[in-house]
Amino acid sequence: MELIYQSLIRSFVEPAVLVLGDLMIDTYLRGASTRLSPEAPVPVVDISSHTSVLGGGANAAANLRQLGAQVTFVSLMGNDYAAELASGLLTKDGIRNEVVRCDTRRTITKTRVIAGQQLLTRYDEGTELQLDAMCEQQIITVLEQQLPLHNAILIADYGKGLITPGIIEALERLNSIHRKFLAIDAKRLDRYKALQPDVVKPNYKEIITLLGIAEQPDCKARQLEELGASIYDATGAKITAVTLDEEGALIFEQDKLLCHTSARPVSNPNVSGAGDTYISAFTLSCLSGATPATAAEVAGMAASIAIRKSDTAHCKLSELVACFSMKDKYIRDTAELDALCNMYRAQGKKIVFTNGCFDILHSGHVSYLERAASLGDILIVGVNTDDSIKRLKGSERPINQLNDRVQVLAGLGAITHLIAFGDAQHDTPEPLIRIIRPDIFAKGGDYSRESLPEAAAVEEYGGEVVLLPLVPDRSTTLIIKRIYTTPVLKVAEA
């Protein structure tokens, strides 16, 4: 099943998607606070980092691009510093920029001040009024030029004044001529019913507002499961994916409930931009031929990756592929390993790496691997290939072939991932270390720092070499010797 998902995700690079949505800049000022201001009883934050990323509809465009699609972004911005910043970020992310500049507007920017992990305040700048007739016509002209060139259009309407009734009428006209896959994420989905969208993605608050019903936060899914007819009547969409945070998502096909997908638990989630990730992955899954249920599974996984990251984040194609291969502990190539490790680092996970032949697994190995795993959050184990063991141990080894050794090791709960290594040029794990960049490189106490040629590579990336004590009188060599020297008991023939 995981291979089916991976094949689906790798086809995300094929579609060209036009994104129409409100452009925002999310800025994060991070630092530490140790004192109050003498001017008022408010904390003083000593800023140590200043980060700006694409937000709003531009974040949806960034998510699509990071997932592999070819993306054109259509929006509106002012003629100010934030506009220059936005243009640079769009270029950096490889997004084609068709954003109209309007001298009468200021680019929307949301700035968050964070001390440690605590958000202290957010202040917003920019114009959120409905755009004027001249800018509206410029947007319509861009849509007339660009829509026929794309496989799909995604509308990310945050209600900031970009998408007027005139633009919606233009979209209806254009889509009747050039029928494209249409996905919509909007605070007011009823505005788009006449477009008969393929997919819409309201969250819980948006759908209960749309339906005019009271909030029941303790039983969101149960409240909505029987309301398929009302939801379809309000949206007119072929597929409605209602996201419910920790309760997962309800997927409706027209007026019928298709499935209820569960949410993946995430501690301390950063949900800013998660909806953009979800609708982007759902859209690309549908364009790649997935059923709505499969698209929901992929979108849910993509969102769970994004919310593990700090700031307004997105999910990368490589991270999504890697996540669907995580159930299989054995990593088959270094590209997959690189994607996994990048994802773990983005999540702030502490990576431990160790390596060995593990020819005949014994209690000493198990104890050692459990102690290595306790040093961090993720334990990656490099396993020497059969040819590598022959070069290191002699022609009689290994006793067990690589596939057998990997299968036995995969049964240990302490191990997160396994990968084979060793060729004629490198029988040490140094090439893996340069990909993994582990926080901890664990080795048995029979080694010393000086006897490990790969230790320098560990420390080059800021990692630490930790030598763990071994269980006495436990080794593969001793087991093999005991087998060879123990007399064979012969059973007398009857």
C-alpha cells in the first residue's frame, strides 16, 4: 500500500496549477524576554531572529510548489517594501509571479513577536478593503491569459478584498469555456456555488457558519455526519472535505458521507497554514488520479508534517514520500534517507546513528541498541552489506545474509530506520553520516574516539560521539567460536 501512495505522490510534479488568493507575508520576530519595560508593564523581547515567509493564498502556492507542481500565483499587492519582499520569496520558491501591483493598497503583513515558545503579540498591516475597478480588471485580464495554460485552479479566499463578485463572474465564464479542475478554500463558500467546484475545504467553524448551526466542539464529526445534503446544497461541490483538527476530516461526495479520516497525533502543533497544505495535497492527489478517500489520506499526512514545523510551514514532496515509507523501517536509498532526516530536523527531533554487521543478533546487541535509542528521539542503524562484511571479517562471513539481518533488526522497537552501507570505496559509514548529520553517533565501548575514522565527520556537523559499554562475554565472534568448538551429540542408530 505504501508503494501505491509513493507512486501517486511522485506524480505530483506533472500538473500546472493556477492559484488565485490573498497575498500575505507572515513575519516572525523571535527572541528572549527577561525583563519588563520601564514604560509599561510589558515584556521587553531581545530579538535574535527575524523570519518572513509567504502566507495566505501565497502559502497555498508555496505548498503546491514544494509538493512538486508547476505553480502560477495571481494576486494583488501594494507598491511597498513588503511587496518587494513577497516578490523575492515567490522567486525563491520557484513560483511564477503574476501578482498585480496597486499603488492605492498596502501589502498585507502579519507580524508575530515570540519570546521562547510564547506568542506575545501579533500586529497586522496592509489594505483589506475590496479592490477598485481598475485593479479588478487587471486581475481578470491576467486570469483570461493564464487559466487556459493550467490543469487546475485553486482559489484561496481569506476575505481580504481580492476576490470580488466581478472576478467570480469572470471565473464562471472562463471555466465554462476552459473547464479546469477547481479547488476552493474560502471563508464564504456560498459565494462560489455557481462555479460547481470539484473540491472545497471548509474547516469546522466555516462549515457551521455556512449552515447556520450552533457549535458543538466536543462532537464535531458526529454533529456533521448526517448533514451531507445541507452541505452539498450550500457548496454545490463534487467533494467537500471538512477538516476537524484533532477529529480528522469528513469527506462528502456530493450529498453523501464518503469517509471519516483520522488525524495523526502531533504534540504542540503549529496549525498556521495547515489548511493550505491540506487543500494543496488533496488537489494534487485528485489531479494524479486518486480517489477522494486516498486524497484525504495523503492530504492528512501532508498537514501532519507541516504542523510539526515552526512558523508558517509547508510539506515537501520528499517528506511526504518519506512519511509513507516510514512503516517500512528499511530505507532503500540515500535520497529517501536524506528526506527523512531533513524532516526530523525540521521537527526538532534528536537523531542518533549507529552501525554494525549484526550478523548473529544476541542480547548484547539488543541491550546496546536500546541504550543508543535512549540518547535521542530517532535511532537510525547502518548495516554492513554482505560484501562489506567479507572484506572486514573474512570470506566465511556473514553467517546471515543482509535481508535476514535486516528483517530481524526491524523487529526491534528501539530502531526507527535501517539502511545498508558499504562498498569497495567506503566500508565505514562516513557517507551516511554526511547525509544523516546525527546529533549522536553511538558506538560500543570496545572502540575509542581515535579509532573511529568517521568521528571527524560527526563532529564536523556538530554531532557528538558517545561510546556505550558492552555487555560482557556477548559477541557474534564468541557465539560462532562456541558453535565450532562444541561437540556434536550423536544419536545412536536404533
